[in-house]
Amino acid sequence: MSTDTTATCPGPETERQLRRVLARWGGAPTHLVQILREAQERCGWLPPATLSSLASALGLPLAAVRGVAGFYAFLHTEPAGTYRILFSDNVTDRMQGSEALMEEFCRQLWVEPGKVSEDGLVCVDRTSCTGLCDQGPGLLVNGRAIPRADRERLALIRELILERRPLEAWPDELFEIADNVRRRHVLLGSNLRPGEAMRAALERGAAVERELAANERSWREGIPDDSQGPLATLREIERSGLRGRGGAGFTTAAKWAACRAAPAGIRYVVCNADEGEPGTFKDRVLLASHAELLLDGMTVAAFCVGARAGLLYLRGEYHYLLAPLEARLEARRAAGLLGRNLLGRRGFDFDITIHVGAGSYVCGEESALLESLEGRRGIPRNRPPYPVTHGYLGHPTIVNNVETLCAAALIAMHGGDWFRSVGTPRSSGSKILSVAGDCARPGLYEYPFGVSVREVLEDCGAQRTLAVQVSGPSGRCIDASEFERRIAFEDLPTAGAFTVFDDSRDMFEVARNYIEFFAHESCGFCTPCRVGTSMLRGIMDKIHRGRGSLHELEEMSRLNPVLQMSAHCGLGHTACNPVLDTLKRFRPAYERRLQALRFAPDFDLDAALAAARRATGRDDAGAYLEDER
Amino acid sequence: MIDRPTFSLDGREVAFDTGQTILQAALAAGRYIPHLCYHPEFRPHGSCKVCTARVDGRTVAACTTPAAAGMEVASDTEEMNGLRRTLVQMLFAEGNHFCPSCETSGNCVLQALGYDLGVLTAGFRHMFPVRPVDASHPDILLDFNRCVLCELCVRASSEVDRKGVFALSGRGIDKHLVVNSESGELADTDIELTDKAMEVCPVGVILRKRVGFAIPIGARRYDRRPISAQALQDAPRPKAHGHD
């Protein structure tokens, strides 16, 4: 992206570009997030005139447009620098040295974090986990992902910036991202041809229809052909016991059946590829290297529920995957795998549109994701009604995780019993773990459900392991006494993150990083999460500064039930988990920081007197309240 | 005569109409559940969470949860009132609320809830956010320091006035009210004194200029009766039931 912050933006060329963007999205206000994202591509930010012109073209109040632009971390309503370098700020990035690298990078460029340089050339800041934990620290440069940041690569990046080299002309090698698949099972080991799972679903339906036709006494005879085909595959999904891989573990067949049963003319299939949980990166690899399986899964889902349109919500951090995915969609259209009368079956119409996120973790929550797809701020909806009856634009919608849809494609191919033979009774199939942190071989590990934490640790070459964070900040932190526990819905459920900490790590700092994440990503809709996560961050920072006391620990225990009982969505419900889990298991990491066991004020009177000391030129012992300097 | 379905609220039955939420049904039946962002004339919003109640063991926002026959709702309990006190304290700590100098003192829902629930201190460290006032408009003052982000003005301006004068921007603790003009100032919007948005602010953000303190403190809305009584008086009364 070549960006231009000079007077030509906005100008006649910008106006033309805006018209093109509006036309591409049909001038629909429901596509506002996509329109804003693309409108920003020309000058790297959204000047007031751009917002005004979009507002009037879309028939929206300017304030509403500004409200949407102000919600997403990757949309800027102020100049953001010709080059915008974001350092991924997950705890794994920090463990790989991101903080020192960023400090040095800022110093060398003479910039302060978060502030655009005076010449408008560069801005350096932090961003939430970019999903490059196995090859971090991760960077985003004008939205493009760069893995393995180190001093040499950052020196090169600095040169390229100072030369004002357009991003397209940067060496490809900077942007190469590895899959790092370390262990394959049914999913990562599958090798289906594009459309093979769809064909299997159609064939299964046809077999049922032939059987019914042959059986004159069948009570089902009166049922029209069309309903039998999809039901046959839906029954396999049900038989498989497949549960959602995105974290909540809802039964996939129940979701699909409810959507199918909802009275409506229009239904949607939505793929949730907004993989935002810090430490998770499996969907990135699935989207990069198993996209055909996913697209087959979406099509099978559409066949089962009777949807004609699909939406794939790709997280903004994975923008580099957009072009290859669009190319795949185009190839499938050409091959008759997307579009009308798929595989020659009359009336089987389905196509997929990709929306790209703009930097918001909450949008991974299915109803917030729908809000974002509809062009609004990503705020989770009040439920009921649920998306299966009132989803995208009010129509029945299924929202499924990338891995779930891939598994559904495999089930359509091999059947429910085959899938069920893998895993445990209540967690059928396999799970892909995103392993990162203190281990010799970070990357993707696919196991049958039921694998023990210890086995994963051995496979990835982890040593002297102190703790494992299972399923990211919103999951659980466990210590060595729990390593025999198993990855499964009945024991340790997970959306995929498996972050390893060895005994050199300070678990207080791990928790502090996670709390910062929640405070940064809170959508701000409800009081408990908006204010509570911010208070938690303040308390953890106070302890970090060595100004904490038992009072702070008590205050955090007081906030927990408030968030648990009254927060609007899962982000708030789980926001205290990192503190509670680490306090329970690693309390000394907190206590050694506490200044006093009762109360310590955050205000440091002695530090506040520094200005007076400077003014009077005094630096003798008498000029200090306490002895130590 | 058809019996209306009922649910139990703190051990006493409340009859409801299909489509009503727990809070709507309770208020219509003359039963109070503390609330802040809910307004009888608008679709429930569910953001302040002050109306949180325990329903069949789970905690939910009473304003957005549909009433269902046979529900057991626990609202006036120490657990729920304690939660509400903390939420009100959080709102006090989040903004800049100086009741003694506020024109809305005595008419303020946040303040009245504080008194009614027995909130004695903010309980948390004040955040002291920097929120400049907007005094650009000749007749209207916006004092964002007191905003509790209930979105009532947003809803009123868009749904009733059809203007969209107000919207929310930012997220998390940086969420804030914005107005509909390129300058970002109220003077450049089409707001009018007669707008619905002028009368819905539960705190002291949207103020008419030059009418301050027309009613002396001590004689104002929640000075006369506590919010738990006033809210019931304000609630839309149901049409006579029992003869249908």
C-alpha cells in the first residue's frame, strides 16, 4: 500500500477512489466497515472530508460513521503516518523480546510510541496478538504481517522506511510466514480435492432418495426430494457429535438444524475467521493451506441449512490472505463449485463474500461479528433472539469457526461414525493446538481430543515448564500439578491456544499482559466490562510499579463477581481469569511486589517533590521525605 | 377471562403480557427493579446492567430478558443490591461527578440510585477523565463529564427526532459521545430545544442554557421521593386486565 498524507488527499483522485469503493460494495450502508477499510487504503487514514462524503453517499449521519470508524483499532480518523509499524503485544511476543526491540526501533527513528513523527512519515505502536506466536515477535506494517522481528530485520525495515520505499517494493522475504505444522491427524492430514466433500454430500442425499424411491412403503414418500439430500448429511453431522471449535463448544448439528427449521426465505452461512484469542494461530494456517477444505465445509453447511449466501469474516491481521482467498473463490466459480446449480444440481446455488475485520477482538463473538458484518460497531447483541433465527440482516444464520467447518467437510466425506471413532465420548474428532511460548518446536499440533497436557509438552520439546495457558487469556492457566489433565470439552476445553511458560517466567507479568489485552479490547458497551477491565488494568499497573498492597488483591477479588454476574458477553465474564488463576497458583509472584500488606497510596509524594528539588537546586538528604534515593 | 401468565419476583407473582421483558412486566405491575439505561419509551438497551437479577439461578439483565411463565426472579436480595451498588460506584468513578455543583442534582438518576441503594462512597479510585464541555450552541450546553453512556440521547435523536445528532465513538474506557457535525461541535448540528433528545438524559450532560437552578435543590424530582417510588409513578400503567 503506498500511502500519501499530503495535500492531494483528499482530492479529485480520492473522490474517484471513494466512488469505486462505494460501487464495489453496492453503496450499501450495511457494508460500512468494508467501505471505510478500503477508503482508508489510499491515504492511510480517514480525513473528515472522506467521512463526510461517505456519510452523505450512504445516507448515514456523519456521527454514526465517525462512531463506527472510532470503534476499530485499524481505522484512523487522524493521520496515522505513511508507515505504520505495529508491534504485536501478546505475551509470547514479549517473551521473544518485542518490548526491547520496539524501544530500540523507536529510539533509532526518533519517535515516541503511539505518536506520528513530525514529518508524518512513521508511527510505531502496539497491537493485540497478530497470530504469529510461533514465529514472533510479529509486526504489522501498514496492515501487512511480518514475522520474526529481530534487530537485523528491523534495521532493514528502518532503512526501507527512511528511503520511503513503497511497501510493494519491500523484499518478499520479510513477509514469508511459515505454517509450522508439527503433528497432523485427520484434519491437517486430509488431502481432499476441491469439491470432493460437496460431491459426497450430494451423493449421500441421492442414495437416500434412491432408497426411499425403492421402498414403496416408506412413510417418507411424500417428502419432496430436495429435503432428503441435505438431511442425510445433517444426520451425519449429528451422528459425528461435532462441537464448535471456536471455544463455546456448541453442538454443530443442533445449530444447523435450528437454522434450517427457522421459517425464512433467506439463510446465511458465516465463517468466523476472526481468530483473535491471543496465542491462537491455527485458523491462519487453515486459511492459508487448507482453504479448499474450509470452502467445501461452508458449501456443505449451506447445502444442509438451505443457505444461498456465505460470508467469511477474515480478521484484519490476516489481510495478506485476502488476495489468495479471493483467487480461490474465483477458481471455484469457474469450476462450478460456487455460483448457480453447483455440481449440476438444479437449485443448489451458493456463493461466498469475504469481509475483512478492522482490529477488534470482540468481533470474534458471533453476534458482534454479525454487527460488524452489517457495518456497525462490533457490540454483542442482546439474546434471545439467537443468530440461528435472527442473524445476518435479521435472517437465520449459522456462524461457525474455521476449524468446525473444515471438520464438517470431513464428516460429509467420511461420515459421522468415522469422525466419532476419533477423540473421547463427549469430544469427538481432533483438535488443532496452537503451541507457542517456551518450547523447542512451536507450531500446530493436531491430536485426537483427550490428549494430556503432558503429552503435548513432551512433543513440543518444553522443559522446566512452570505453567500452561490453555485457550488464551479467556481460558485457564494450569501448573505442573495439572499436566495430566486432558484437552477435551469434559476437562480442559480450548479454542486452540496452548501457551507454555517455563520456570524463568514471571506469572504476574503474564497476567498483567492479559489484563491489558482485555482492557484494550473491551467494546465498552456494558458498565462492568468497560469500567471493570480498566480498573483491573490500573490495579495491575499499580502492583507492577511496586505500589500495591493487599488492598489491591482484595479489590480485584471484589471486581471478579461483578464481571462474572453482570458483563454483557464472554470477554467480561472471563476478564478476571488470568488474575484469579495466577493468584491461586503463583501468589508469591504478586506478594513479592506488594509494598505493604495493608494499603499503599499510588501517589508518590517524594517523586512529586522532584520538581521542587530541581527548582531549588537541592539534592541533599534533607530534601527527601524518606532516606532512600 | 383468560389468566395472564406469571413469574415470581422475590416470591410474589407478577403477571405479564407476551413480549414484555422482566423489567417491563415488573414496572407495569407496580414492582420496582433498579435500572438506569432503561426508559419506558425506548426499546431496552441492556448496557448499564444495574437491573441485573438472578433468574432461575443465572444472572441476566432484567430489562432485556423476556419474561417467561414460571420464572423465579430474585432481585431485591443483598447479592443483587450489592452488585448494583458496585456498578453505580463504577459509574461514579468513571466520570467526573460533582453533585454539589451540578445543575441536575436532585433530578439525576445516577445520584438517586446512589442514595436509594445506599452508596456512600465511590469505592474505587476516581479516573478523572479529561472531557471538555461543548458550549458552542447558543441554547444548549453539553457537559460530557457526567455522561454514563446510556445512549438514551442517541436513541431519542435517531428513533424519535430522526436526526442522529448523537452517536458513540471510541471503545472500551475511551468510548464517548460524539455529535453530528463535521466540526464536531453541537452548534453545527440541527438539534433543537424541542427535540426528544433534550429531555432523556438521566444525568446532567444535556443542559438548557440560562435556566439553571430554576427549581431549588431540595425541591427536585428525587428530593421529593426516592427513585424506587418515582420510577413506579412514571411507569406506563397497564390497561385494565382481567376482562379480556
